[in-house]
Amino acid sequence: MVAYRKNRKPFPWHIVVFLAPALVVYIIVMVIPLLDSLSLSLFTEHPENARETIFTGLSNYRYLFTDYYYSPIFWSALKHNVIFFVIHMVVQNPIGLLLAAILCKGGKIRTFFRTVLFIPTILSFVLVGFVWKLILSPVWGVSKTILNLFSLGGLFQPWLGLEESALITCSLISVWQYIGTPMILFYTALIAIPDELLEAARVDGANPWLIFWKIKFPLIIPTVGLVTMMTFVGNFNAFDLIYTLQGALAGPNFSTDIMGTLFYRTFFGQQQQMPNPTLGATIATMQFFIILIGVIVYMIWQKRTTVYEY
Amino acid sequence: MVDSTVLQKSMQSPFSYRIRNWFGEMIPILILIFWSVIALFPIYLILMNAFKERKAIFKLPFNVPSAETFSLIGFQNVNQRAHFGTYFFNSIFVTVIALLLTLLIGTMASFALAQYKFKGVTILNLVFSIGIMIPIRLATVGILRLMVNLHLTNTLAALIIVYVAQSLPMTIFIVSSFMRQVPQELIHAARVDGASEYRIYGLILPLIRPALGAIGIFTMIPIWNDLWWPLILAPSFETATVTLGSQQFLGQYMTDWNAVLASMTMSMVPILIFYLIFSKQMIKSITSGALK
């Protein structure tokens, strides 16, 4: 670069060549379709010709938020999604942290467990959904037999089929599968803490419990934030597991309906419901803004948090 | 980890300390064993019952198949009714091509973003890093319209294109951070020797091999397991992937327990083997900071 004189510097075509393929794919397949989806939410189908759409401003949103028949479905899907997220936050991430805290001591046995504990995370939602559907099925009766071992057989219920327990059951199945992600991220953060930092505390006679909460945990706060953000984005974008477990109708009686299944049902139509692409786009836009708010909050928080460099 | 304080303490109260120490060692291990059982038990149950006859599935679900209960009827039923061969071909084809394209296109862009200073670097970095956090699924409506316009619905090409776009932001983020660490003297030396910029790109690639391996594994698993895009873009029978194919098969034949368990085994085993082979590299690559 130095060899060229400034006014005779040729246009850097190689930069264009290097960047063009990625940019073209990214813009055509991600950026434009996303903007297209967002803008479609401002249109509705032409009443006579379904192939044409007319600009109707925010009417889809008004319909989504306030329609007598439709808005309760939207609000309950949103509520279920919040519950889904809260269960992940209070069950998945603390257990992930606990397992990581145990694993980070190192050693051969722990390396073995690290490999084993991550296995559910590599399986597909479809597989996980059906596996648990079978296990919880009263026809097979496997769960009842297991509960009987602890003389708790009387507690058995077809949890996936009952309105009051279906959402919690689905969330816990998702937790079962996804626990490997927070575990491995916390694990990575914990083993990066240099031993000298902990040595001083040990010499002072602090017990492991105290060392964990007073020294290690504050140091891995950035990872706690990252895991929270990832859980949030993943949960408000979830679909596969509920679809596999409960179908697109997210039964029983829509009790497991979340944003992803509501979008799918609205966009493609389902049984008595006609497909409505523009309303589907409206739901996707709501998902987009929810996730965007989560990401922005995370980024602002991240800027204010001290990251320790060891 | 026996330092002087610990020794002192253990001398002061040897018995109670030993008990506490024993608990301190055992309880964590017990927790690990407990959660491992929870994690593995469902998988064990599927694998074991896939090789049993129907009666034994219901009577002795927890047992390992024995000479009397062993049966491959489930696998025979699956092969008669579903075309797992096609599904496997589709999944492997889509995953491998998407992965290769992602690595090629992604490393090229990363090279430019890491090595050159030009107007717009910051904006491009920002645009790509937003793509890491905003899931591509939110663009589903637009992507489906795009594929319909291009007459690409129900083709594997549609899936490949979407998977490349989906994997690019993360790939670029990781690879460019690796490329920034390549010593500049090396690149200068190559330029002085008259190497073209394309040649330099080729020289750098082998240097960041660990990052490429990690990206390979971490892009592959979500693509292989994905249900959303096959369901929306390519739901036809000829283009079904393993995940979609087994989803449809399982939904349809839920009452044929042998076939259900066998098909689950068939879609689970390849990914399990892949994981067991690469688990060390996978976890090493995360912990070494390749994916931070």
C-alpha cells in the first residue's frame, strides 16, 4: 500500500471482490426480506383479489391488539411466551450455572460429565419433542413406573394434555434440552478466572461457597448477561418444540400457544382459520420489536458493565 | 489443592474436617450423576426399545433387549413406509454445501474486514453483528416471497441459500477476530515478495484452521436439526430433510411404536456419533475463546 502515491492509488477492486458475495447473500436473503416482512404488516389483502394488497397503515396492529375475537389469542400467546422465558430463567440458567460451577474444578471425571451433560443440546427439537411425548404418554406408562419407584405413582397425570400443566411441561422439556448452552458458557467464563485471584481468598480461609459468590460470580456477570440475552432471543423466537409436542394449534385449548406458533398458524392458516399473510407479518414484526428491545437493553447494559481482563 | 490453612484446619479437627471434605467432594459428583441420569435416560429408553418387539416395549421398557425380546420389525416398517435414504441424502447435501459456501464467503468477507481500512468498515461490522442477534426466522414472510418469486420453493437450493445467510454473521464475527491476530509482518513480507491480495488470503486461511473447525461444527448442528426452513420452504416429499422427514413420519404413525422408536433411533444416531467424535474439539474450541 505504501508503494503507491496517493493520487495514483488504483481503486481497491480486491476489497469489493472479497466482500461482495457475503454482502449480496446477506442483503438479499436477510436484510431485504426482513424489511419486506416488516413493511407487509402495514398492508392488508385486497377484499376481492387476494393476490393484491392495499396499504392500510396500522390497521393490522389495531386488529391484533384490540379485536374482540383475535386480540385475546395474541395477548395470551404473548403471556405464555413470557412464562416460557421466566421458566427458562429460573430453572435452566441456575442449574446450568450450578453444573458449570461443579465442572470447572477440572479432572478426568468432570471432563467425562461435561461431554455427557451436553448431549441433549445437540439433538433436534423434533427428536426431543417426540421422546418426551412417548415418555410422558399414559399409554406407555414409563413415567408412572418411575414415579412408583418413589411411591409417587399417584401424582402421575397426562401433563402435556392438561391445560393447567401443558405450558410448564413444554417449558421444562425445553429446559432439559437447552441446559447445555448456559452450562458451557458459564463453564468457559469460570475456567478463565486466573487462580491467583482465588488463591488469596483461600489463604484467608474463605470457604468455596463464599469464594463462588463473592469472587467468581461477580467476575462472570458479563456471561450472565449474555446468557440472559440468548435465552430471551431464543425463547421469543421458539417454535419447533411446541409444534412437535402440541401441533400448530398449540393445544390443549391454545394453552401452549407462543408467538412462534401463533405466527405459523396465522400465516399459513390452520383448519378453520384462513391464511392471513399480512397479519402473520404483523405478528413477526411484534416478535422483531420484542427481540430488538431485548438486544438493545443488553447492549446498553453491556456498555455499563465492567469487563475484567485477566 | 492443599495449602497451609487447610492443613492447619485438618490438624485442629481432623474428623469433622474429613467429613466435611468428603461431603464437599461427593455432593458435587452426586449432582453431576443425578443430572446425567436425567439427560441420558430418555435417550437410553429410545435406543433400547427400538430393538424390541412390541410386547416387550410395554412390559419391560427399562430392560436391555434380550435374545427373546430382540426384534428389528420397527426398522423394517420404517423402511417400507418412509424414505430415510432420501432424507439422509438431502440433509447431508444441504448441510455440507451450506457449510462450504459459508466458510468460503465468510472467510473472504472477514479477510476484507480485518485487513483493510476503508470507509464503511464500522458500518459493515455493525450490520453483520446485528445479524448475530436478530434471528433470520423473523424474515420468514419476506424469504418465502423471495423464494416463490425465484421459483425456488421445494428445492434444496432454497434451504442452502437461507442457511448460508443464517450462518454468515457469526462466521464473519469469529473469523475476522482471528484474522486480526495474524501478525502483520507476515502479510507485509508476502506483499513485498509480490504476492497478490488473493494469494495473501490463501496464505492466511491455514493459519486460522482452529477457528474454521469450530465454526464448521457449530454451523452444522443447527442446520442438521432445523425444522423451520424445511417445513416452510421445502416441505415436499423429495426435499425433506431427516428432521422434517422424521417429524412427518412420527406424526403419521404415532401408534406404530416399533416404527416410531426405530425412526427416532435412525435420526438420533448419526448426530450422536458425530458429537462423540468431535466433542473434545467442540468444547476445546469454545473454551479456548474461539466463540467469544
